[in-house]
Amino acid sequence: MSDSKSHRGGADRERINVNEDYEVRYWTQQLGISESRLREVVGRVGPMTKDVRAALKS
């Protein structure tokens, strides 16, 4: 699935694309973390939001 800027919801919110500024802004606000922390966690566990949230809780 490509990252469509016109479809921001549903399946598009299951992945975090750290190469898109608007997604980095959205996810850092949603998760209450810095950009560097977001990039570190996504690099470690992958782009799936459920995995990122789980990693931040542990």
C-alpha cells in the first residue's frame, strides 16, 4: 500500500512513515515523544503502530 496523502485514516494509521514530515509531526504529538525517539523506536521495532506503542510501554 502506498502512502496516500489524500487518505489519512484507517489502514494509513497502522503504519508510521518517518520519511513524511506530516506523519512525524502527527505521531510525535499522538505518542508524546520526540522526533529522535520516534525514529529510534521505528528503527528498532518497525513501522507498525501497534509495535511502536508496545515498545514505548515496556
